[in-house]
Amino acid sequence: MKKLTAVLLVLCMAFGLFATGCQKENENVTVKVEDESYYSQYKDKGYEINVYNWGEYISTGADDTMDVIGEFEKLSGIKVNYTNFATNEELYAKLRTGAVSYDVIIPSDYMIGRMAKEGMLEPLNLENIPNYKFIDPQFTSKSYDPDNTYSVPYTWGTVGIIYNKTMVDEADVDTWDILWNEKYAGNILMFSNSRDAFGIALMKLGYNVNTEDEGEIKLAAEELKKQKPVIQAYVMDEIFDKMESGEAAVAPYYAGDAITMIAEAPDLAFSVPKEGTNLFIDAMCIPKGAKNKELAEVFINFMCETEVAKANIETIGYSTPQVKALEALDEDLRNNPIAYPPEDVIQNPQVFENLSDATNKLYDKLWTEILASSGH
């Protein structure tokens, strides 16, 4: 999730395109919002909120991007304590312990479903989030939150294969099998979270990623054990340095991150395997018992402001569900087939759903065994 804005600026200069989406951000100009008074009513009251988000998943002000947190603090007077997590499972474990109190979290679809089922989320008051009107309906009312009770979509994307064209035979990258190919042993990276890893193994075997069949899940676990001897490392954000520097040849990862890695290292490319892909939605939620629910809703509304959503997407490379932000994006990014793939590329994508308690426990048990195994 490195920065795309600097790359876009170079492209704009090269082609003489100086539309709004390509102008350098003036750090002295406050972001334009739908209703400034909505935010200013909280000024000078000493309010604070705690926000827990994925690493490198917001525009920070680096490389002439918008400082989203800074703009929110200037506009509202609400101080944001901002920290990161690496996986949905890490987020879930932290919340289950109750050791830290958060006001806004940004988990993925299946984890939202799990936390909602376990009573870990607060129902949202959408009257406090008027910018919800800008969210494309195709990303709402999903199985993990059918009545839009707990979540506001932040980004969406697909999972595919990121690979180095100088190190990999491109004929191999149309299938998940490449991640088991001994030809690339020692140069293959793999997800370090169980749901994504099992999802890939299940798609490779032709099974549904939401299967509750114990036999199919155990077969997927066996595939992951077979894969282990060819794996260089299990990674999340570490993938950026490894792929951009040529330390690894191939890895599964999220499309948004693939865009930013390709911008940094042109030898990289992205492919959606023929067996299928996982289409995911990350969304903003409020944990049960949050101390500042109304302020959390104010922050969520700010993240749905058109200029803010646009800045975030230009920075992190993912796909936006905010329709006005999508319209405002630079044409090259808006038409990027990795971020917004044509239907023939993502025919019948699979969306992760919350699994039963028994299946989640089975995943945990088998994943522990996989990590401890020597492979075979």
C-alpha cells in the first residue's frame, strides 16, 4: 500500500493532464466536505477517539498526499489515536481480550459477520453518517451484514497472483498451482493468515471457499502442508519489500497492493487465476462498548467524504465503493483493470462468509499444525 499519488503526478505531467485529481495537494488547504458545521460542533471539547486499521491503509500526507487524520483533527478538533493491525485474526484476538478500547475498526467481510454474530459490534446510527448515501448499493446489504446494521464499506478488491516477469514464466501464472510449483521453490511467498491461505487451497482444489465440509477443509490443509517446502516466507505487509526488491518471484496478494507494488517496480505484474478469486470488502465498524460511539460515527462519515475517499484510494490503490470518489479519480486509475476488473476476469468471484464456530476452531487447529509442520 505504498503511495500512488506521486506516480500519478508523474503520469499527469508526462501527458499534460492537470485535472483536479492530479493536482498537488496544498497542505494549507482544508479538505472540502459536505457540511463543515457537522464537524466543527465538536471543536474545543477535548474529545479523542481510537482508530484501529490495517497497515498503510490510509492517506498520511507523505509524497504530497492528503493527511486524512490531520484534516479530520483540524476540522473537528477530535484527536485521533491511530494504530495498525496486520490480519483480521489479529484484530479479532485483540478485541476478544478487551485489553484495549477502540472506537473505529476496519475488518473484512467475514470477520464482520463473525463479530456481529458474537455480539462484538455496535449497531450504527446512519443518521450520524449522512455520507452513507454515496456508498454504491452493490457493496451494501451483503450476507455478512444484510441489514447494514454494523458496517460502512471502505474499500473492496480481489485476490490474485503478483509475480516478477523476469523471474517467472508467465504461462504459469493463470493458476493457483504456481504457488506449489517446485520450479520457484524458495521464491514463493504465502499469506500468513489462515482464511486467505485456506481460501487459495480450496479454490485450487475446486471447492467453495466457505465450505463447512470437514473432509474438504482437511484436504486443503494437506495442500498447504505440501506447499510449505517451497515457501520462502509467510507474509503480510512484508510482501512489499520482498517483491519490489526482487527477493521473491511470486505471491498471492490483494489487487490494491499489487497496483502500488507495480508502480514501484515495473517488472511486477498481476494475474487472476482461472480457478477463481476472492472478492472482499473491508468496512468501518464500531466495537461493542466503544466509549465514543457518536464521535466514531463522525469519523466514519468523514472517511466517506468524496475528497477524503478519493485521497485514500489514490494512496492505497484499492477500489472504492464511494461513487462520487470513483467518478473523481484520474482516468488511468479509474480504468485500471486490476482495481476495477472486467466481468470476464472475475466471473463468479467468491466472497468470504462467516463460518460456524466448529469450522473456525477447525481452521485454527489445522493452521497451527501447518505452521508447525515440516511439509511433505
